[in-house]
Amino acid sequence: MRLLCPSILSADFLNLGEEIKIIEESGADIIHCDIMDGHFVPNISFGPDVVSAVNKISKLPLDVHLMIEKPELYIDKFIDAGADMISVHFENNYHLNRIISQIKLRNCKTGIVLNPATPVSLLDDVLGIADYILLMSVNPGFGGQKFIPAVLNKIRQLRKVIDDRKLNVKIQIDGGINLDNIGVVCDAGADMIVAGASIFKAGDKKSVIQQMKEFISKK
């Protein structure tokens, strides 16, 4: 079963409660929270306080994507705020096993993130310790970017490795996903679809979510 994960990075924060109510009522499965520190990526988003506020008004699982330096210093804060899933980047974590263990000790699902230019092959020794792998289909830092088609091959490669090794690891995709490309992303093997601007900037958010949900359920 594929899951749709709207990213609130693109939401109207002046009306965040209403935005979350709309996506919840429209059938969203997970709320994706993009955390940026202005160092690892060239943008600043929000922190544990916003995650905590979202947790108080929504029953959906919260998926926290840490695009920050030294995520180990903030993992407990985000879990205390209500994170059900936390993903960290392969690229800036030299002690990845230790960080994954830190997250698992708090009974939180763990994800490993790869930027578009990072090869899937680098995951060989750590693939089995994660609950999901997040493949970025844009360079992280800003919402509303265009999908990088070359990432489709990375999804296919990762899908084959996971299936061949019979691992219980999901594939999440994030970046530039919309109604025009969600089909090929699903066909390539993605399990969790993150979409931000295509949902929150739409005139009819409910319709877009329902179309996406209907589309991925048929794949």
C-alpha cells in the first residue's frame, strides 16, 4: 500500500491549522515536516515547536526530515515534540549507525536520505538498519523545485536491491512530485510519496490529494 505524505513546507503558515485539516480530511496518510537549519541546506524552515503544534491538532503520523548539521543533538527534541518517523542524511553523518540507533531507542521509525547525486550503492552496508530510504528528487533546501528525472533510475535500482535481499525497507521520494509524474514514480517502485507545492499551492487541495490517492492506489 502506497502512502501520500504532504509536506507542510509549502503550506500557508498563517492558516496552518486549516491547511492540515484539509489534507487530513482529504485522505493524506502522513504529514511530512522538512527541517532546515541554513547550514546543511541554504534555507531555514522551522523547529520542534511547530512539530509539537502540528502534533496537537493532527492524528496523522509525523515524518520529520532533518536537513541539518549534527542531527544527533536534536533527535530527542523532535521525538518529544511528536515525531513518529525521523530521517537523516547520509551525506553529513559520519556515524550513521549511531544516529540510527539513537532514533530506534526512542521507538521511532528511522530513515536514511540520499541527495540526487549520491549513489544508491553507498547504502549497501546500512540498508538493513533503516525502516525507509528517502530519495531526494530535487536538491534539498527549497520547495517548489522541478523533479530530476534521473532519480527514477535510482528508485528502480533501490527497489531491486531491497527486493533481492528481501528487506522490509520502504522507499520514499521527495521533490517536484505532481499529478504529471506521480505515476512514473510509483511505477519505478516508490512506496511513500511526498508532495508539497503541488498540493498546497493548488486552488483545490482536496481534489489534488484525492486524485493522487486514486492514482497511487491503482499502481
